[in-house]
Amino acid sequence: MAQSLSAYGAKMYAELQLAIAETYGVELPSKQFSVEPSIAQELNEAITAKADFLERINVFGVSEIKGQKVFIGTTGPVTGRTNTKTTDREVKDASALDHSTYELSSTESDVGLPYAKIDAWAKFPDFHQKYSAAVQKQIALDRIMVGFHGTHAAVQTDLEKYPMLQDVNKGWLQQARELIPAQVLQEGVKGSGKVKVGAGGDYANLDELVHDTKQMVDERLRDGGDLIAIIGSDLMASAQGKLYAKQGEVPTEKERIEDAQVIDTYGGLPSFIVPFFPVNAVLVTSFDNLSIYYQDSSWRKQTVDNPRRSRVEDFNSRNEGYVIEQLEKFALTENVEVLK
């Protein structure tokens, strides 16, 4: 038997519809509408603000679904000298020309709100703000998850088969595997099928592993001062555990571990733990080398009451894609095993 919203729930739904109409400048949110690019930018900024990692990288609106990368940097020196008595001065083309394009894919973030949940939340006067913030945060986390786990863009996604959103889009790590395999280390020299860290392994410790991963970055970009290491949580936890075992009983040393060694530098690079980054991998790049592009004219939204399913349905879609701005500035070591 179909349910219906309570009086309070109906009031909350009406207020939600009104808030959406005012925010997006439309009369009927129950009909699908295109979000104006300026408002899409505000929406995107609100989503980006929900995750520290997204605020560090580029999340940028573009006008075309396919095109040239936006943040193309230089790949080498541009400084020199010319003997103009005998030779014309020539400009240096320092931009990366290979793989300089992007392509976006249709991406949906659709949310169902059961009547029972709306009724339960009806007591909150700021229901629509809480709801919008929750959805925006989940979209932010989903974006990060796809960036690190996405392997392909399926016509029909399957969350049960791909719980880490592997089939939503091709993320940064997969692009590196395909475009720059020489900068992706998946097996150590000992031929074990793993990159082993610890006594008798390929690397004695995490410092050595991060240092060698950095060496796969183009030497012209290696010492620019902006490289960082993103380290999988299992690898960081292992390093943390060994430090605690060695020094953690001494209060001053324990504080030093927590405040500096564990979260500060490995292999000479500032190191970070990022949500959903593979637990057994190390990525060396710069934050501004990672981008998410969305087509600013592609955001579409619709919120409808569906009594056949006893829920309110909130449909959100846009065209979106992942970009490594400079492939030469990206190095990945994965499939790491820590030896006991």
C-alpha cells in the first residue's frame, strides 16, 4: 500500500522545493531544468568546499565536452642566451604536447528520500540546508573515489559489482597506467609480483620507496618545490607502528612522531593521506597537477515526488572528467606489500 507524507513532511518537501526554486531561479523544480553556468560554478564551489583534498587540486568548469587541457604547464627550462650577431633568437616550446586533451562523461548523482525519513527530519527547521550539505559532501567524496579507483566509463554502471565506482569514469591512476606505464611501478626487481617494503624486500622502508617513486618524475620537474607524496593509509599505519614500537614509550618522542614524522615528510616530500586513495600505493605529483573538469552548461536537476515508491527523488547530472595536467609530473608505485 502506497504511503504518503505526513503534514509536517509535506511542509518540509514544499519548503525544499521552494528553496531549490529560489537557489536556481526556476519556477518548477519538479521539471528537469538546466543550471545556469554561474550558478553551476557556485554549486561546484560548495561541493569542493566539502572536501579538503578537492580544495587543493583543480576543479574547473569548461565549455566543451572535449578539448585542450586548461592548466598546461612547462616541461623544462626557457632561459638561455643567443649570439644575435650570427643567430636569430628562437622561442622555446616548453608545453607538453602529448596527450593534451580531455574528454568528459555523463555523470549522475541521484538521491532518493523515503517519506519516513522526511517525516523524521521534519522537526529540523533548516532541513533543506542540512539535506543539500549532505548531498554535496557525498558528491565530493564520490569525485575523489572515482579519481583514485575509476578504470572505465560504463554505459550502465553497476554499484554492486563496482562498489568503489570503478565504472563511473577513468580516474587519474588508470590514465597513468595506460598513458605513462614507465612511470607506474607495480612489481619490484625481485619478481615477486609485488613491491615489497621491509627487511629483505625491494625497499628497506617507506622513505626509500617514496624517494624512488619521485625518481620516475621528469628530472626537469623533480625539484620545483611543489611535489608531494600521497601515501596509502596501510603504508602510513605500518610506518607509524614501527616508529611507535621504537620510540613511542618516550613521551617527547611520541609527541614528535604524532606531530612530525608520521604525517610530515617521507623521501624528502611533504606527505598526505587522502580519502579513498589505495591503501597500498604511493603517488608523487603536485596537487595542481590533478584536475577534475566539468562542463559548466551541462548541470541538470529535477526534484519530484514519487508516491509509487513512497519517496522524493532528487536527480542531478553533469558531464565530468579527470585530468593529469602534466604526465611527466606524475609517478605511481602500487601493489605494495609491507614485510613483517
